[in-house]
Amino acid sequence: MSIDEQRLRATFDALTTDGRTPEGGLNRPALSTAHLAARQRFAEMITAGGFAVHTDGAGNVSARWQAAGPAAPTLMIGSHLDSVPEGGRFDGALGVAAAYEVLLALHECGEAFNANLEVIDFTDEEGTWVSLMGSRAISGQLTARDLANPRGNPAVFEKRLARAGLTRSGILAASRAEEEFKAYLELHIEQGTRLESSGTNIGVVTGMVGIFMYLVTFRGTANHAGTTPMDRRRDAAQGASAFALQVRTIIMDRFPDCVATVGNMTFEPGAFNIVARSVACFMEFRSSDIARAHALQRALRTMAFREAERFNLEVDFEHLETVQPRTMDGHVQRTFHAAAAHLGLTTTGLPSLAGHDAQSMALLGPAGLIFVPSVGGFSHSAREHTRWEDCIRGCSTLFEAARRLLSDPPDAAPIAGARQAV
Ligand SMILES: [Zn+2]
């Protein structure tokens, strides 16, 4: 009893056709023409496979198999078919292709199961418009405010929703009941080098890092770039640049378990012949531990004020948004380890440094995520690659874990506690 490797390849190739770039990557931001074409192709594939296509108010497309009857809970397996602009082929699409192969293989094996199965493609995981939109809608975390503040142009967002047949009220009404839900499983590429460098087959994710976002603004005085003596300047560019360099030093010296990025600096007035009046720095850092995150926040804030003083500036250190860290379910993690061991594969537990749909689904109930190695760690680029044998290993592990979870006795206690606190 196993997956069909050739069929998996054919599914993956079909699901990575629309939006293919000349460099071999994928360009299909959520709700773009290429993205909608890929979803249409997936829906036709589901129908051809003999399953019912289900589409919800958030546009999530799924294949449903009622293996155990209407009263039984549903095991969901999924990922996403959207990509970042000029992204790679494996991010998301591999997870959907593998989930669909698991459905076909389990359906064929003829075993009796105690839960139903649903394979799902979530809308806008990458946050072209609203980050993790489909999975946050299903797990009841999306608000009207989130939809009113898309990342892209709101008018264009409105048009794209309409073209996809979606409405704001429909998206907000897509949440599901906890009782119908057994667990959520996902296969994803690692997008890093930890598995490759340790020679491990499968990464079993222990949790997702929290993401802490800040706007740090240094303020001085705009002045003439020629006639203002260097020792009289209140140059916001100096403070902001020193800050950006010190962020790296603090992480390297004191917080090696965290990462931090100054991804954008906006200079005002922003001319080459004017000393900068102000510089706004967008900074985020990531940590899997709340206490560590608080300690890092204090260290960064203290440093920002010290650098401001050094250059005779004022500084605002403003918190913008936090994505809370999430823990993956213990029983699901153990099932993944056991499934991989059964297949003779090596595993390691590791935190995820990127966001995934599994982190939203963890609010609905038990959720788990496995990684397969990314060659060279490249991702969100056409260079993104996972060796085919590793894709097969990942899909086989997903199959074996799903088979075990679907066979859990129907009266088994819920496999994890209640929803995690938001
Ligand atoms: Zn992804």
C-alpha cells in the first residue's frame, strides 16, 4: 500500500503549468489570471478523479471524500497554489499535489476509516492581498478590518475578488466548526538549509516562529548638504544606518536563536543634496519564544535610543503588528515521526521560520506540518528546487501519517486540547 509516484509527478507537473516563467519558476499571485487557471485545473482534476469539488466563501478549493459518513470528523490535508511574484514551483504546489495523491492512494487502498478526508488549496497563502487569507477565514480569524486593509491597491483587490466570484461577506462566513474538524496536515518545502546540511529526510515542525513588526523613525533636521558643517548636523540617515547595523550585531552576539531584518528605510525629504530630516525603518524580528522576543525587543529599543542620542536625534519605536508563535500538535508530530520511521526515513523536529497555513489551522484544532529539503535553501525564486526523491519521501510520509490518523478509534479523546489562545 503506497502512493503512485508517477501519478504524483503528473499531478505536480499539471499544477505547476499555469504561470510558468521562462526561468522555470512560477508567477501566479493570488487571484491573478494564472492563479485562477491553476485552481480551475485542480477542480477539473478532482472531478476527473471521481470526487466532489467543494468551494467555500473564501475561494478555497477542495476535494472531499466521505470515507466514514456524515457524522464523522474530517481530516484535512492541504497547502496553496498561489505564489509570490516570480516565485518557485515547489512552494505550496508540491503540498497540494502530494495531498491529492494521498487522497487517491487512500481511496484505492480499500481500508475502512473512522474519519473523512478533505484535500484543500487555500486562497492567498502568500499574502498578495491578505496574508493566509483562506486558512484564516476557515479558522475564523479574519476580520472585516483585515479585508478593508489589503496589502495591494484596495480598488484592484475589489475587482479581483469580483472576478473570482468572491465577496467580503462570503469570505468572513467561511469559518468552520471545530466539531467537524479532526486535524490538519501539510507537506511543504523547508525553504532553508537545515535538512540538507544535516542530511535528514523529513523535518517535523514543532511550531511556527512569531513575527514581531516595528516602525522605527529617527528624526533630525533637514539642512543644506554643502554648507552645514559635519559636526552641526542632526542627520537622521546616520542614526538609522547605525541602527540597521546594530540590529545584526545584537542578533549575532546575543540572540542567535532569532533573526531580524530592516527591510525598508524611507528618507525624508529624500534628496541627495539635503541632510535627511527623518528616516523611517521597517523592521521585523522572529522568535519561537515569547520571553526571548520580549528580551530582544527591549535590547533593540535601548540600542535605538542610544544611537539616536549619539547623533543628536529623536526616535520613535512603534510596534505595528505581531503574528503569535504557534505550537504544532504533539500527537500529530509523533504520528509523523512514526510514519517516517516506518518508511525507513530519518526525521528531526524543528521550528518553522516562515508562516504557513498550518499556523492558522492550529487555531481550529490539531495541526501538523512536515518539511522536505530545499536544495541550497533557495525559495521564492526560480532557483527553488527539491529533489524528486525527496518529494516522494515527503508524500509517502504524509500518506502513512494520514492513514494512521484516519484509523484512530472514533471514540478516541480529542487528540489535542482546545483551540490555542490567539
Ligand atoms: Zn508556501
